[in-house]
Amino acid sequence: MDFRDPLNCVTFNLQRAVRSLVRGFEEAVRESGLTAPQFSTLALLEGFREMTVGQLAERVGAERTTMTRNLNLLAERGWIAPVAAEDQRLRAFATTEAGRARLEAAMPAWRDYQQRLVAALGPETAEALVETARKL
């Protein structure tokens, strides 16, 4: 492959793939009322029980200001709530019962979409893709 050719630009091709994946994901979970970033944030919070704004921003790969806006929206909807952080200068959040219910409602659609992606790519390719994405 000639990486001097703009059509073989790694960033361009990854952006294109991500847009396609996010569109498919959001279509799959549309009935749950969640967007892809909202699903990821709720899943992270549920998995870690509570996280600070900075921890979430780092895990998601977002700017802190973007994460703060997204968290405020989730809080307004009652899906997350602030909790006391060890360091009182930091803001931390956890999922609420409503947030857990919303996430649980989206899980079957997410699992189905995930299963379809793995089947389409093949398990080895899907695993290599996840490992590569983690390196980036």
C-alpha cells in the first residue's frame, strides 16, 4: 500500500470507519433513547461505579469541557448524579437507578450490534481492530 497516496491516509480511513460504526450503533440503540457517547459514558460509570470528570474524559478521549457538557445533560435527564469524590476539588458522578435502567434497556441492542460486527469482520479481525484502537 502506498501511504503517500492521500486515499490511503490512516486518519481519513479511520474517521470514515468510525462515522459508519457510530451511525450503525446509534441506529441500533435508537429505541433506548441513548446516543453512542451517552451509552459509553453510562457503561463506564456503571462499570467503575463512580468516576471524576477527568477520569471519564481520559477514558473516552474527550476534552474535559466536552465531557462536562455531556455529563450535565445526563444529570439533567436523571441518568447520573454527582457523588462525593475523595478529593473534594473534583467532581465525580455515578449512575442512578434511571441511568441503570436506560443502560440495561440499550444492552440487548448493543450486544446484537456488537455480535453482528464481530461476525462481519471475523473474530480475529475484530480482536485485532480493538487491540489496534487501544494502541492509538
